[in-house]
Amino acid sequence: MPFHSYNSVIRFFEEAAQDPSVTHIKIIQYRVARNSRIMQAIMDAARAGKQVSVFVEVKARFDEEANLEWGEKLEKAGVSVHYSFPGVKVHSKLALVRRIEGQSSKLYTYLSTGNFHEDTAKVYTDFGLFTADERMTSEVARVFSFLETIKLPELDFEHLLVGKFNLRSGLEQLIDYEIAQAKKGQPAEMILKMNSLQDMPMIQKLYEASQAGVKIRLIIRGICCLVPGVKGLSENIEATSIVDRYLEHARVFIFHHSGEELLYLSSADWMVRNLTYRVETAFPIYDENLKKEIKHYIQIQLSDNVKARVLNKNLSNQYRKNTSDIAIRSQLEIYHAIKRKSEQTK
């Protein structure tokens, strides 16, 4: 998004609402469009007798009133609505569908770095994943169970990194692994893309990794409190910011991990509020083809020499010097890469 149509996400809910084999639909509402087909499908599902649950985060800045209005509409349609926790924001972007197939039930889930918002999907770049992988669907169901009952899960999260549970500690463990590998003289590398980097414990951990010899490349659109390129502190860290026609909104964390290469997509920036006071979700990409595709887009962004600004200790934020004969404007290059793939598939 917005390089792909958002209709696949809308259809997921509309078809689930109409499918007689679907028994349950769950979704987290943080920001949604004023005239939302997704919310309409949710209400249609409830009217059709399905068990529908929506967690409404009423503390979504600038959308408080709209979310309360939607909450009332959903309740009137028969949806089970759950509201914000005191002192905690729920910022995860998750949906879950339960469907009867044969003699058993199957779970389908959608996980995203962006909101269920048909309008912003046209101008925000995000990643979304549809999956029926039981490793993730079972843990997404666990997140919803916590949101609905406020009871702590009895089982630990093994695949998802979830804010208020294992998000911060899981990220620290992944960085510590790279540090340990670098100290052994083994390849160690991270590529981290997010909106903002402000959490000081995480910044200190990245400094520690740089000093150990881990190669770190950052793509930070907005706030970046880490100072890259300082000898003895962050000389192994490079940071760029890309601001272009579309708002770079995806969070992507890639760890070399002894060549195994772990890739996570997330709703969370590395800020105090996200890592400490919010329910966020980072989810792994296990499919090798998807992993390869996402990495390709990230490599294009790392090669941007038109819209990428270099973040440095001088705070000059100059555009990256074009040492190539070819101008690489990453959003345009990604558009053409997706278009070529689409044409080849056809």
C-alpha cells in the first residue's frame, strides 16, 4: 500500500461477513475512515448472527470523537465492543476470522504495520500479511483474548513480539545475538526501518552493537535521537530519512542472525511510548518469497539517491550525494518493480 489496491483487505471483511461458514470476526480499531466499508462489513456480520468483537482505542490522537461514534454504531448493530485500557494504548493492527471447515474450525488473520483505514491506505506506505499459519493465528487469538478479558495469557508468545509482554525484551535479545556474533568475528548486521527512534535504552543497545562491530543501517523517517557515524560510539551505524509523495509508515526489522536472516514487520516505532505503554505487535515473515520481496524493497530504499537525506552528527540532513549515473527515487522504483511483477504474473 499504496502501490497495491487496498481492496484485498476490504474484501477480507466483506466476504467473511457474507460467508455462512464464518462464525467469529475480531478486529482492533485504532483509526478508520469516516465512511468505512470495513466497519460496515463488521456491522453486517453482527446483524447476520456472527460473533463479532471490536476493540476500540478511544485515545487515538485526533480520532477520539470518531472512534467513540463508531463504538456506538457498532454496539447498536450487535457488535461486542471493548474500549481502551487506563494508561495503555492498544496500537496493534490485527484482525482474526474463525471459519468452520469440515468437522473443525480454522483461523485466518491479517497483521499490518498500518491502520484499517481505506483513505490513508492511499497515501501511507505499509505492509500487511494475510496468513493461516497456526503459529501466528493462535498467538493473534491470544492477543484478542487478553484485550477482551484483561486476563494475562497463560502461554508465552513464541512467534509474535507483543507490547506489554515480550516486545522490548525480544528486540533486545535479537540485538544481543548480533553483538555476540560480532564479538566472535562472525558476520553481524541489522537493517531497521521505522518512523521514529527515540527510546534511550534501545539507542544505547544500538551503540553497544556498533561498538562490537555490528553493521547497522537505519531508515528513520521522522524523529531520530541516535547520532550515527561518531567514532568509538556509532561509527558502524548509517542512517537515512526518506520523505516523498507517500508517507513512509512501515516498520521493518531485519537481523542477519548467522545467515538465517530474521525479518519482522511491526506496528511499533522504537519510542518510549510504543515499547513501554502500548500493546504493539511485531510479527515474523516466515515465507522465503515474501521475505525476499520485502528485502528487495528495503534495498531499493537504501539505494535512494534522490529523496534520501543522510542523518549525521552535524544535523545537516543533506540529501545523499548522487554518485551513480542513475537517479534512484525509491518510491518510484518500488512502484515500477511491483508493476513489472504484476505484468509478469499476468
